[in-house]
Amino acid sequence: MSLQYPALIVVVPLLSALVISIAGWVNKRWCFPITVAALAVAAYSSVGLLFRVLDEGVIVYKLGGWDPPMGIAYYVDHLNGLVLAVVSIVALLNAIASKKSIEQEFPEKIGPFYTLYVLMVTGLLGIVVTGDAFNLYVLLEIAALTGYGLIAMGGGRGPLSALNYLYMGTIGACFYLLGVGYLYIMTGSLNMVDIAGILPDLYQSKAVMAAFIICMVGVWIKMAFFPLHAWLPNAYTHAPSASSSLIAPLVTKVMIYVMIRLILTIFTPEFSFNILAVSKPIVWLSVIAIFMGAILALKERNLKKMLTYIIIAEVGYMVGGAWLGNRVGMTGAILHIANDALMTLCVFLAVGNIVYKVKGAEFEDLQGLFRKMPFTMGAFIIGAISMIGVPPTCGFFSKWYLISGAIQAGHYGFMVALLFSSLVNVVLFFRVFEICFYEPFSDHHGHGHDRHPEPMDEAPVTMLVPLFIVAAILVLVGLYTGDIVNHIIEFAIPKGLV
Amino acid sequence: MKIIGLIVAILVGALLVYAAADFPAWSDPASPASTYLSPHFIEKTMEETSVPNIVTAVLADYRGFDTMFETTVIFSAGMAVFLLLRTFRREEPEARHYRHVLTGVTLRVKEGGELPPSDDFERIDSLWTPHDLIIKTVCRLLIPFIQLFALYVIAHGHHSPGGGFQGGVILGASIILLAISQDLRTAVKRMAEKLDALLCSVGVLIYAGTGALCLLLGLNFLDYSALASVLHVDSIMARSHGILIVEIGVGIAVMCTMIWIYNNVSSGGKYNQGL
């Protein structure tokens, strides 16, 4: 069966999504178990696949039995093996953690919600596993469409921000498709490895250069890279908890994976870094992204919105790291995909718990939370110090690689930006801790004098256990960073890049 | 802001046109797109899949995996519209309106009140526009022929332009025409919401399930030649039959999604008389 892992990763969630939508009409209680079972199979297959890749190297799976480039093929190497495992595990943990909040927020629409949830995971896993540039676009469409639906379920301004996201996301996807179209005209192929083989003769062609630029800009829109980021904060803030803790950790990270795949596999580092002399300006752009993300986060008075601006700064980390053009920076960027997905999941799950109990994430709502929800806040602290970059949490190590890469490339602006953003994160998170810790819980009945100690009112166990698992993973990944880099990421980067 | 937008649009357009200078000439027989993979498809499709229509073979077999996900895209769109628009919590109106079809008399029935037992009443909304007799009759006459043509388009995709997507859209359009020419309640009576939603999933399930069956029979996902042992034909013919099976799945999924989206959008998720 292990030969079929690449197909199972995508096919099992797809079939389950259809079964869930049927179950939604027959008996709603079946939806959740099917969701968890499907995501567990996907997670099991992707971890199994990662271990197979570690043993055997690149795995090719021919869909429909046709040889590439006639048919579509899946290529699983160390790079997407790692990202697949992260995506499927994050999706599984979030599905378990958000059961209660889904039941609370839209009890009569559980079936369609889980259907879109699982379809979205299918789309994200499909984007990562595929070795075909057009197949990637189709899965991108699925991930995007379902994402718009999941975000628009948020009340209030949710639908409006989802509409805004829809416009931007559609433009981004169109740009990517246009770029693939240009590549197809020039090479006649859609298979990534095949295109990479044909391109060297065409490196001087203007059309190939344009294809590269259009694809890159499209992917940047999708990942909310700084000047193109405007859709992200509102969309993620107004989404329901269950959606935002799926979409915030995964979508931007998967798009960064796509960018790295474009750089490393389709266009090769030789073309991306040497023939096109654009690395320096792009790293400067990411410096601006980091600064702006950090500064805009400072002015927010809503915890969830503050975190969305931190995501924008983190996107700057990874784009900059990938474009430094050296091995250490690329290692940092790839490692940060995994780490950032996990720590974003950690803080968003914690916020989900808070919203579940307090019904809001404005700073005023957070007062006295340490006493009220000590376990949630404990996990939130671990996520926060990982985002700041304190050892032994994983955030420290990827930031370390990024800074080393910046020094090696002689790009001190990027180094300064990373340090600045870490300091701002310290300010941001300690301000939140202060509000949660010191100020008394506001008493709505106006009895300002007699302060009853607010009774503990913690989120349900099903929400806490996944949160603790994520927090533990943050520390574990930090402790095993050396193994991850030496056994996985080392082989994910082509030898040519030094 | 408008001026910035205009400048950006012009710059992007200029880049695309500038880059297009390197393209091969129009209909150049020596261009990469027509020399690299196309000869294989043109020469080998009949031999490898026994489907005379090359486009169908590329769409549903060589790149069948993409097509499966295109069907899923349509399914997700329908599902997203349903998730967002459908309102299950009814704001119960104080009174319902019924129209006596033969006399045109409108009855207003208060909450808890009952109608006289008769089939001559139809439920209407308070804002009701009368049906036009000519439109109603012409559409009733047309719809069966539209549906027959749709089935032909689905079934004949192997030989002529057509296939599941096109046929499915035509089938869906026939039901939507019924909803437009009469009202949504009439159409939903023919095609209930639950049936429609279930068929949506079943359609995609036929496609993905065929792929999974190939996987269970020991070959790769969507490798239709594995169906040979089930269908009792040789492995080349099995590919042709596999394509027909998935086209039927696509047809069902597309038809139901079209109807589903129309129903939800036209009635704002309330499933009243619509539009």
C-alpha cells in the first residue's frame, strides 16, 4: 500500500469530503468522525511518504498510469515531503480542536462546513504534492474557492472581507495561470521537471523572463507579500475561529512553498539568482514587508488582527530568506515554513479558545485571562515566545538560519529587519500578557470595589489537548532542528546552490 | 488611486506584449506546443485509448486527474454558495398566501390556520407576479427536447464535441428554465433540494470512485485499464469505457450544481418562489 501513498494523500480527503456532504443530509453526527478519519489517513500517508523519501529519494507517481510529460505525475522529494507532513498534521489537529467552536457557531451547517474544510485540505495537499504546473493551478482554485467560503462564514464584515480576498486571490491565480501559459507556449510542456530540462536553451528569452515575473507576482499576491497584502488582515480577522486557524497557518506557507518550487525546480537557482539579477531588490522588498508588518501590528487593538500583521512580517522573513540566494538562507526559509505553520496554528488555536469563551478578541476582552483560562494562556505563551524567537522553541532556530544567511550574503538590512521584528514581537506579546495578567477582569455589574476572584472558566478538553500537542511540537521541533536540517532540508536544496 | 491603477494596468500590459515578441508565430507548425506533445496525442490516441476524439481523450484520460479536480471546483462552488446563502432558521411569517389557481382568488392564511383540502391552491409569496401563459407553455414543450439533446451531448463526447461538462450544463439549464418560466417552487417539486445536493456529491463520487476502483484493482489512481477485468473488455477498450463512466459522473455533478447554485442565489437561500 505504501506505493500508493502519494495518491492516498489527496484521494482519501477528496472522497471523504463527498461522503461528508452526503452524511450532512443523512446524519450530521457522522461528519466529524469522517473528517478526522480522513485527515488522519492523509497525515499517516504523508508521514509514511516522508520516511520513504528519506530512504529512497525522489518518488514519482504516475496518475492514470501515463508517463510524464503525457500525463500528470506526482513528484515527492524532501522539500514537499516535509511540507506535506506539516500541512496534514496541522489540518488534523485543527479539525479536532475546532469541533466545539464549529458546533457553537453554525450548528445547522456542520455538514457543508466540514465538506469545504476537507476539500480545502485536499487542495492544499494537492498543490504541494504535484509535479505538474497546471495541476497545481487547478488545486489552487479548489483551495481558494473553499477558502473564500470558509472565511465568508464569519459574521459581521466576514462576507465583505471574503469578497475582497476573492478579487485579489482571483487576480493572483490568473497571473500564475498566465505565467504557466507563457511557459507552455515556449516549451510545450506542463511537467515541472520537463520544463526545467527544456528551459536552459531559452534562458535569454523575454517570454520566459515574463513568465517568471508573472508567476512570481501571482504567488506573491496569494501569500500577501507586503505591497500586495491588503486583503489578508481583514479576511483572517473576520473569519470564524475554525477557518482562521486552518487558513492562517497553511495558505501563506503553502504559497511560499510554491515560490520556492518555482525558484528551485522549474526555473533552477542558476536562472533565478544569476541570470535574473533581481535577488537584491526582492530582499529589500521583504525588508520593507517585515518593517511594515511589525509597525502595523503595533497599532492594532485586537489580538487576532495583531497576529495577522505578524503573519505579513513572517511572509517577509521567508521570501527574503529564499531570495538571499545562498544555501543557509534557503534552509532558513524552508525550515520556517514548517515552524511558522506550527506556531501560527498554536497562537490561532489559543485565540480560538479565547473567542469560544469570551466571545471576542479585543484587548479589553482579554483582561484577567490568566486566571480565567490558565491552560490556554500557557500554550499561548509558548507560541508567542516561539514567534519572538526564544530558544529552545523552534522559532529561534529558523530565525538563526535566516540571520546567518543574511550575514553570509552580506545583506545587513535583512538582518536588521529580522532583529527589529523580533523586538517588536517582544513588545506586542508582552503587552498582551500584561493585559491578560495584571488588570482585573472587568466587572460588568458595576461593583468596582469588591473584586471577586474570577472563577476559572477554561475551554473544553477537546480544544485544549490539540493545543498542548502543538505547543509540545513547537519545543520538540526546536530540539530536533539539527536532525530536520541534516536529514531533510539538506537534500531538499539542489547541490548547485551554495 | 484610479490613476495608479491605470498605470499598473498599462505597465503589466506592456510587459506581456513586450514578452510576446519572442513567441512563435501564429499557427507556426514548428512551435514547441505543436511539435512536443501533440504528435504523440495525434498519432497514438486511437491506439492507446480507442477514443476517436483526441480532445476527449486528453481531457478525461491523459489529464483526467485535472478534470476530476475541475469537477470538484464546480462542486466546491455549489457547496460554498449553499453554505453561505441557505437560511435554515425561518423567520416565520405571520401569514402564508395561497392562490386558488382556477379563480385567481388569493387567500391569506394566518399562522395555525388550515386550507380547505384541495389541490387547486398554490403557495405564493406576498409579491407575486402572474405566470405568462405563452412563456409557460412554450417552455414546457421545449424542456424535454433540451434534456434529450443534453443526454446526446454527454453520450456522444467520444466522437464529437461535447461531454459531461457541456451536457451537464444543458441539463441544468432545462430545470432552471422551468424555474424561470414558472417559479422556483414548481422546479423544486420536480427536483427536491436534498436529491439535488446528494446527486451533486454522487456525480463527483462516480468520477473519484472510478479512480479509486482502479487503485483497488491494483493499478495507479485513474488508470482505467484496470477496469478491464470488471467490464470484461480488453484494457484499451476499458479506457474508452472508463471515460464514458466519468463523463456521466461529470454530467450529473455539473447539472445538479448549476441547479443548486441557481436555487440558492435566486431565492437568497430561502427557497421561496424565487426571483
